[in-house]
Amino acid sequence: MLPTTTDDLIPGDLIQLDHQATTPCHPLVVQAMEPWWQQEWGNASSRQHRLGLTAAAAVASARHRLASHLGVEDDELIFTSGATEANNLALLGHARARAKAEGHCGHVITVATEHHAVLDPMHQLQREGFELTVLRPQDNGLINANALSGVLRDDTQLVSVMAANNEIGVIQPLQALSDVCKSRGITLHTDAAQAFGHVRLIRSDLGCDLISLSAHKLNGPKGIGALVKRRGVSIQPLLWGGSQEQELRPGTLPVPLIVGFAAAADLAHADLETRQHQLSVLTNQLWRGLKSRHPQLLMNGAHQPRLAHNLNITVPDVSGNRLHRCLKRFLACSSGSACSRGKPSHVLQAIGRSRVEAEASLRLSLGRTTTATDINRAVEVIAACISQLDGSQ
């Protein structure tokens, strides 16, 4: 039986299954950042005294560690405020630079299931004169090399496909897509915010020219991310006012956040395979538990390949608003991206769900601290809410 009021819940008793929106900062990450807020408070651009030199050395160390996890050179990694800024810098910056070099605005391509941090910059390029194609994926959320090849043109300059979807968790075949782009001299960008720290991302395996990252999706701090830019790929800056980050991203570097980003990446990669196996077991436990109680449930996105900590389901024939109102007292989850402002998921609608079905969907995303007890409780709560709403209870 479900509790009937929030008073029935003890503080902190909410079941946390919204780790794709953000993650708690790991205690060891907080510990790593702590000295850089007060004791070592120098500006990394101040090279005339110890405080500044110490800060610069910390940034250099963090940059090297992050670059090593991706198999890239240190100077190919540019710090930003997060993946949204990295996406804008990559897409707007490269498209404009390429249009200037080639003397015309060309053709750009993305996918309908991308995050708005990619879709919105692409639509801005369209307003500036670029021609835009938005590919619709298969019903399982994946696109393939043939689909991409079918929309390429002689003037295609840039393609953007996310590594792992932020709502349905599917992992796109970037290497195959890269082969298609490389054969035509087309730049490939990927938003890897949801993938970095959860799957191994080696640039040579992906074949991408531009990769966007964010720290807060892997138990790091909010407000810091990076753009990985292959040497020789041109970018126009979006901001001006300093020479930091190769004059592509001016501004005082946030040393504590950069240190925290590297610490979080180190932790994520140290136990990546073990953690992903454990999360996969828990995610399967969650799906089997729910499906056994309500066989009508639908999984959104391909079963594989997908992120181990993602489960996205549609509950047919129930009110989405009522479903989420029932759950929010006991469970932290979402119906889509945290940036969607409550609108029905464009991702789910792009893979064939109706607006009503998209509203009655749940993105359940597990984290480093999720336990089997949490999963058992989540199954009971979600199943009970569905039973109340569909009249089976």
C-alpha cells in the first residue's frame, strides 16, 4: 500500500532514479576540490607568483588526465562551462569557420532525438543561411550508416549525432557514421555528455572530430565541461575577452571545478566495467519487476546497445499527469529531459510515441549509489501507482 501523504516519508527517503538529469558530487571529488577554493586560490593565468603557478599546474594535470581517458593530446581539450557551451562552440564555431573558408554556408545534419543543446544551435545555423536536415531515427532510436549516407550532399559540412541519448539511453554507432563522414570530408561532432564516464570513449575508436563533455553527469561538479577538438578542425570563438583556452574560450579558469572534473573522471574510469555490470543487473531487475506486474508496459529505445543505468518506459492507457503526481511523493524520476520544462518528450515522439504516450512515460536512471533495495522499493511504488490509475487495484 502506498503512503497517502508526504508526511509518511522520512527526509531523504525519496527513491533517487533521476541520475541522467544530474548526479551527486562524489565525496572524493569534493575533497579534491576543497583546497582550491581557499588555500590555493590563485588565478591559473597569473604566472608571476607561486599561487598562480600552482593553479596553472593543477589545470595542466587535470587536462592531461581527462585527455588520457579519451586518447587525445592535452592541447585538444578546451574547458567550457559544460556540454551545452561545448555544443554551441563546436557547432556554431565550426560551421561559421568552415563557411568562411569555403565561401558559402553549406549543409548540416543532426538527429531528431538530440538534446536541445544541439538542436537549438543547429536551428540557429539554419537562420544564418545553412541548410539543415534533421534525421528521424528508427523506432528503436538508432540511426545507421545507410540512413546518414542517404541524406549527404556535396555541400554537407557538419554532422552531429549524440553518443548516448539522454532520455532513452541508446548508444549510436559512431564509428560507422564516422567512416561515412570521413570518406566525404565531413566533420562529425558528438554530444557525449551522457556517455563519458559510463562507457569507454576513445577518440580513435569513435572517429569523431569534435566531442562535448560535462562533469555533472559522472558525479562531478556542475558548471564545468569540455570540448575535444581534433587538431586541424577550425573553430570561430563565440566569446572574446582573453587568451585562455587557445583564445577559443576566454575567461578566468575555474580551477576547483576543473580539478573536480578530472577527479570525477578518474573515479568513473577506475571502476567503469564493474559499475556498469552492477547497474545493468539492477536495471534488468527494475524492468523485470515492473513488466511482471504490468505486462502492458513498453520499453522505449533499443534494448541494446544502451546505457546500463537507463530504463525508459511508457505506461499505456493512463494519464501522464496523474502518474507523475502519484509518483513524485516517493520517487525522483522524469518523463524526459530536465531541460524540457515539462513538455512531452520530443525524443519519444520522434521514435513513434504519441503525445499522450510520451506524457505517460518514465525515464528511470540509476546511479553509483543505487541499491537493490532502492530497486525493490521503486518496483513496488511504480506498480502500485499504475494499478491505482488503470483500475486494476
